[in-house]
Amino acid sequence: MPADAGVIREKVAKHDWTLRANDDHRQLVVGNALNGVRVDAGLVTGNGYRRVYVYGNVNACLWLVTAAGQLGPVSGQRPRHSCSTFTGMTPDRYARRVNCLPGPARAGDPAGTKYGALPGTNKCTDGSSARVNTRLSGCSRVGAYGNVLPWQNRTEAHDRYGVIVKTYAGLKWRYITRDGRFVMVRDTHRNDPRLTKQRAGHTKWFFVRSTCVEEHTSHGWRPLIRR
């Protein structure tokens, strides 16, 4: 897809930044643009987001919220993707179960923000309590990944943030990927030694293997997904 006049080649700066399915703060995080990766970025929308084609291990059109110094110039490179026809993805494109959704689309919402028939519409804006239990079978070392491409028919683990080597609570689970293999979580810790970090500057949102995640309920901890 040829780029239009408003698209420029840039690179992600300072640290990693989260990517979203639509240009709306209520939308779910679907991956991360890593520090230094190239993007073909369009103009800022009314909601403060930019359509970006993300290279590296993502290679897709997604939405990136704008922030000062977030992107830096790349000289001598012309953009190859405009993403001009990309409006967004509904949760049923990348999730099979969501902890809860922000509610049905409202008048004035941008195109592509209808949430469909996934369970949970109590308008929460964060994840629900969860942990990675390394005592579960096959979970002694659980990778934390910045990207798994949840919109694909089968997820692929990329951009490892670190490895969880001891049971790790203080997570917030947001959704299970469509193929059931991974869970998107938010980490509420800072520099916790149980996550042996191998990448500096990563975001607090990442993916972990679903069979190693437990959610907290009124009856205690229980597996988030059946094996």
C-alpha cells in the first residue's frame, strides 16, 4: 500500500510503547512497539492516536497513542505503508475471553469500535487479579513476551521481556488470545526479581502462557483456562 503525503518513516524512541486495536483510550492493548523499531506513522487523529505500520516482529497496522518524544526521525527512508484504510479491530478478532469490556459502542465512536458479543460488559478499564503459578506443571520458567500477534489464527511469541521463575502475583489479566495460548496481563510491580528481566524499558503490558495463569476469585485462586 503506497504511503500518502501525511505518512513519514520514524522510529520508536525512549522506551517501548503499547499498541492498541483502535484509536480510543478504552481499547485493549494488543502488543508493543519496541524501542528503536521503525514505523510508518500517519497524522494524529482527533483522539490523539496515530495509525502506524509497525515493523520488527509486528508487521501490521495498529494504533499508537501520541506522546512527546515518542517517535524520532529516520533520515533517508521513505514510508511504504499508509494504513489509510485501517480502522481497527474488534475484540473478537484477537480475544476469546475478556475480563470485561468497556460497554457497547456509543454515538460518535470511531469506526471499528463495536465490541461484539464477547462476555463481560461492566465497563471496567483495567485487568482483574491474576498470578503466574510456577508450581503448575510445565510452568517452572514462564516467558513474558511483548508481542504474540493475537489477531493471527495461531499466536507467535516474540520480543521476550523476561522470564518468571517464581510464583508471581500482582498481575492483572485482561484477555485470553483468540487461540487460547496466551493471556495479556498488566504488571503492577516495579523491578520485581521474580521476573528476570532481559529487556530494559519494556511496558507494563505483556503476554504469558495461559495454562500458567490463575485468577483470583471469591473462592481463592483457580486456573484461568482449563488444560
